[in-house]
Amino acid sequence: MNHTQMKFCQSCAMPLGADNHGTNADGSASEDYCTYCYQGGAFTGDCSMEEMIEFCVAPMAEANPGMTPEQARAQMQAFFPTLKRWAK
């Protein structure tokens, strides 16, 4: 799957794969959110976009060798406002 076809969690921007989709209220797989952010039709945590970014900085930097926490934060600050959960 190339990057343009990749789907991302619309809350934390984690790439969505076959095994990490959250669940809707009816138990079906969410097309928009990962299991860490969304279960049973509701978000698992009540946080601001800024809090979500700070929570995700370390995992994103660790998952991308050579990326600094500052670079991870800057990328997320640019990308998160485009996600469904945070779009205004």
C-alpha cells in the first residue's frame, strides 16, 4: 500500500491497518479511528489536540529513526488540524 492510499487514525494519526481499528457503538470496526483512541463508539480519552500531540511525540520519534521529538511535534502540529477529530 503506498502512502497516498494509507489511512490514518483521525484522532492520533497512527496508520490504520487490519488489526488496529477502533470499534463503533454496534461493535463494527471504525473506518476513522484506531483502537487506542476509539472504542464502543466513543473516544477513550478526553483531551485537547495539543495534549494528544504531546502524548504522541515520543512514540512518533521512536518509530522514525533519526527524527527528533521537535521534528515529530512540528509535523503533528501541521497535520493534526486536518484530522476529523480536530478539524474546526
